[in-house]
Amino acid sequence: MPTLDPNKLKIGDVILVASRKVPVRKLQEKAGYGESSKWTHVAGSLGGLTAIEARLPRSRLIDLQKEYVDKGCRIKVMRRRGQAEMFYAFSGFLYQ
């Protein structure tokens, strides 16, 4: 079973989750999303395996490993280029 490395997930990473539910994908394909229609869930990383997932009626904290990876869902981690360097530069500026 695959496992996530919590040291590679940083605060601010965007986590995309591929749904295995065909109706959701078909609805998004119909709306014109094409190949990207498989990514149906979005979460924001809080660092490590913890993320916050926006859901109706309210958001919730999740463990990415338990909630998605252990259930066989594919995930994709998106990060801005230079995000780590920008964060450290900004943090250093605050504490000087």
C-alpha cells in the first residue's frame, strides 16, 4: 500500500483528489473541464498529513493518508514555484 511522506507536504500546498465516482466526472466533463474533470476534491495542506477540506455544509480537518491514500484514491500535490524560498525569506524578514 502506498504511503505519503509527511516531510514532503508543506503548509499551503494544494491537494487535488481524483474521484472514483463516475457521475461527478461526467458532470464536470459536460461542463467542459475535459481531462482535469477527474480531480474533484480540493484540500489545503496544513503541513504533514493534515489538511483542511472545504465541504458543504462545513469544512473539516482530514488525515490525507487515512482519508484518501489508504482508500486507493489518487492525489496530486500542487505548489507554487519558489514557495519554500519565499516563505523563509518572509519569515526571516519578520524576525530580524
